[in-house]
Amino acid sequence: MSVLIENLARHVAGGKLVLDDVSLHVPDGAFVALVGPSGAGKTTLLRAIAGLDPASSGHVEIDGRAMEGLPPRERNVGFVFQNYALFRHLTVARNISFGLDVRPRTSRPSRAEIDAKVAELLALIQLPDLGDAYPQRLSGGQRQRVALARALATGPRLLLLDEPFGALDPMVRRAVRTWLRDLHDQLGLTTILVTHDQEEALDVADRLVVMQDGRIVQDADGETLDATPATPFVMEFLGETLRFPGVVSDGLFIPADAHVSPFSTNAAEGATEALIRPHEVTLRADAAGGAAKRVGRRGPLERLAVSLGERSVEIERPVEAPPSGPVALEIAQARLFQNGKPAVEGNHPWSDASAVLADVVPEPV
Amino acid sequence: MNLSTTLSPARGSAAPRAKGRRARDPLPGFRLALGATLLWLGLIVVLPLAALAVRPWQEGASAMLAALNDGRMFAALRVSFQSAVIAAILDLPLGLILAWALVRTRLPGRRVIDALIDLPFAIPTAVTGITLATLYSPQGWLGAPLSRLGISVAYSVTGIVAALMFVGLPFIVRSVEPVLRDLPPELEEAATLLGARPWQIVARVLTPVLLPALISGFGLAFARGIGEYGSVIFIAGNQPFRSEIAPLLVVVRLQEFDYAGATSIAFILLVASSACLAAVAMLRKRAARGLVAEGAA
């Protein structure tokens, strides 16, 4: 089931925009993650698709059918809440069959058919023996799967998940994540998932929709987001980021920090910021440079704190012998931003510094 | 290692001090609290009840025997209990809807409604009685159109029920409201997304979870209904054997200076109410247990 959202906006009391002109297309069979910090409007968008929070203006289509005025009951979307919202007075089996039990007599399957469906779903969520248990007895991971089975019982083709892994411990999270992805592929679902955890999103989804302050900032797959983030926020949201302010002049990016080598770029002249991941640098011995010392180690990687005069930054590199003396930083690749927008248009918005290093004269300190 | 060395001297010094006191006192001041509670309960509740239980027998068993043979008293008891049950039952759906509206919706004037609900607690019951009697009298705002339809509320059991519903409603609302506030609204949203209609959500999702609170509220409204006097006597008409309530009969006996007879009725009323409330409490316990049942044991 495809989902099409056009110019969706939602005001809350006080005039605040919680959704600001949001447009999104989720094709049939896609697995999309809505990511962003809390308050970005992810859950509101998800609830608007389900019809739980009415939009102030805009248009929602599910499977080519306009949703305006259609109550949530008739949208047939599967929704898993962050707190699971299981009915605690019903057994697991009755929780799962709830969506079938409430159907009018004419369209309700027979008792035997419902029981068969419940057994099938219990097997699918790998809890075949817990049909008679009450939700209180289940662990967080089990409750989550029961909530999912309940959402799937009525056979929706669109699954909406609100922070489905939020309440799970890290070990279970990974397992449930993989299982959920398999389920999505196996049942041919279209899934939209809300999370504030970018790593989780990168793991499980085909596409990430990054939201901030009620707007979609960028909508792309993980690789594209990392290579060409639309704003410094996207870059920072997706992982640890080092920011180097500077200027572009005569085809060279000249950092403001001491002990950082300039590199060539085809960005326009002017104030520019270079954003890099901590591993996108190399160290070069430089008698006039700053001190570097190891501050941590994880597996084959080590972290070094490098002093840049005014401040110090932490970089990451494969473990090797500690530098014997002062060092300078050479940025291997960077995304350049001017006024919060990418500085370089086109297919290669980052600058490859390695090619010009030989020509670069280190900044005098 | 560090921890144990720092802890051991403290433990050593604490041990002799604890020796004098009762070793297993979990709370400081436990005895004081227990003593105050018992004294309080004894003075306020148990002492008057004991006096009530003793009084009818002070002039021999004859007063009690006379009361037990009095058809008028049993008629009054029946009127009291019947109207209290009917009023409490009718209050249940009303109270549930009101509580739901207060908790789940953003009604304009919600605070005013919230304050209005408690009003029956605050108004002197006699004022309530006179107000209701005026309202439902054959010339009243509600009484006139109703009497044209052939329904007479004032001076009948219907009037008693109307008055008891008025005083009982806040008990239901205030019992249900906090429990409902604790229920995540996602429960109702999940149900509606699964295709449940509003009445199915009330019947299948809300009522089972709210049942203990509903029963509690019912018990309170019912108890208040049995004991209610001021708001009822003006509207009831007070015809013996038809619309005379038990508390009124107590007053009638008192006015006849028949103290033994009055306390006999009061004592029977007390025993009957206690039995009813015990039944309600048991029912609530059962309903609450159903919610946390660990499978079909």
C-alpha cells in the first residue's frame, strides 16, 4: 500500500505548527523510518496517517484513496503504539483477535477461523504457547510482538510503528529489529517506523526521512544522507560530527583552527564550514603542530584528542603507534556548508583533500 | 573491598542501639501512628456505633421485637434500599460518561463542569430537597411537562430515585475519574484502529478495566442513598408503606419519644447496609482480581 502525503500541516492550540507543509511519498512495499529529535513531529505525522490526529490542512492518500473524513476505524492500518496499549483484561489470544471479534456478525469470521488465525499469528511472533497468558506476565519484547500480532490480525497492508523498540533492552532490540525487517519482507507490507535512534533506522529501513521542527529536512537512504546531508543538522543527527569553521579563498578551504591543513575545493568564496566524521582525517607529524594523545580505544579503533590551539577535537583512527611529537590534522573528506546550505552543488559536494595535499602550505601558527 | 571497610564500623555501632527497640520495626513512629489511628477510629466510628447497637436492648428486647414485627418499617426499608439501588445503577452510565468527558475531551467550560459535579456534596441536603421538590412539583419546570405526559415524579418513589441520583452522581464520577486518567488513551485509539465502534470500546475496553472503580462508586452512591434524608423527604411525599424512607421513620419514632423503637430501626438499617456494603466490597475485590488474573488457574 502506497502512502502519499501532500502539504500536510497541523496547528495545535496556541498556533504552534507541529507539522509544517509536509509532503512525503512512500511507495508500496517500502520500509521508511521517520527520524529526528523529540518534538520534531514524527509521531504526529504517523498519527495523522492513521487518522488519530486530524491535520489542519493538506492531503493524505493511502493506496490511491483519499483519507479525508475517513475515521481511523475504516483505514485498516496496523498501528503499534510506543506503550503497546495491550488490553490487560484480555488474554494474549483475545488481544490478538480483538480486531476480528469486534467485526459485525456478517463479516466476522467463525470462531474456528479466528482461533486458527490467532494460532497462526502466535506462531509468527514465536510465542505459540502464550495464547492464554495475560499481558502482565509477558516481558517487554513479548508484549511488543503481541501488539504487532494484534495489529496484523485484520490483515492491514500498511504498518505504522511508533518507537517500537523504545522500551526494549539493547540485546532484545537488535533481535526484534532483524525479525521485524524479515516480517516486513515476508508479508509484503509497507512499513513506516518512527524512531529517534538513527542507528536503528539505518539498520532496518530502506529510507530515512529526517524531521526537525515539524518539517522534513531530508528524505534519502543512509548512504546519501551521510555523503550529502542537506543541512549540518542532518549530518550531526546521523552521527558524531566535527565542525571546522573557515573561509574559502582562491579555491582553498582555509580552516580557522590552528594545525588543520587547508584543502582545495570548488566551493564559492566566503565563510564556510567543513563537517567531517571523526575518522575522516589523517595525522601528519608537524613540528609546529599540536599535541595528540590517546583518550580511548574500542576494538580496532582508537580515539585521539588533538589539540588545535584554542580547542581540541577527538578523532578516530585504526590503532597504531602513538604519534611521537606534535601533529597537524589533514581532512580527508568533508561536507562544506555556507549559511547552513551545502556549499558545493552537484554530484560531488564533498571535497577530496588528498589530491592537493602536496601543494598545501601549512598555515603558519 | 573499600565498601565493606567503610561500612563495618557503622554496622558495629548500630547494632547495640537497635537492641533496645523492637528489632523489626520498619518505620519510626509506627506505634504512635497505630495508636493515634486506633484512638481516632474508636472515638469517631466505633464508640457511636457501639452505643447504637446497645441502645435498643436497654429497655428489654420488646422494642426490637416490636420493630421486627412492624410492617411499616419493612416497607420503609424496602423503599430505601430499592430506590438507593435503582438510583446508583442509573448513575453508573451517567457517571462513566461524565468522567470520560472530563478526562478525555477538551470540552469548553470543563472546569465549570468539574466544579458543578461536586456541588451535591456541598449543598445542604435540605436545600437540595426543596429545590428538587419545587422543580418536580406538578407546577415546576420539569414537573409540569412530565405530568402532562402522565409521569408524576414528586411525591412518589420516582421522586426519591431522582433525589438520590442527584446526591449519588459525584461518587461515581470521582471514583472512575482517577482510574480513567491513569489509563493510556492509546487503549481507546488502538481499539478504534482495530475497527471497534464507540459502544464496543466502552463495552469491551473501558468497562472491564474500570469495573472495580465503577463498583466502588456504586457502593458509595448506594450507601449515601440509604442514609440520605434531607434531600428526599421534601420530594418523597412520605406516605407510609409507599414513599416513606427508613431514615424518616427513625425521625418519626424519635418525635414520638420512642427512642428504643427509633434505635431498633436504626440498628436494623445499620446491619442491612453493612451487609450490602460487604457484598459490594466482595464484588469489587472479585472484579479487581479478574484484572490481574494469572491465566485460568
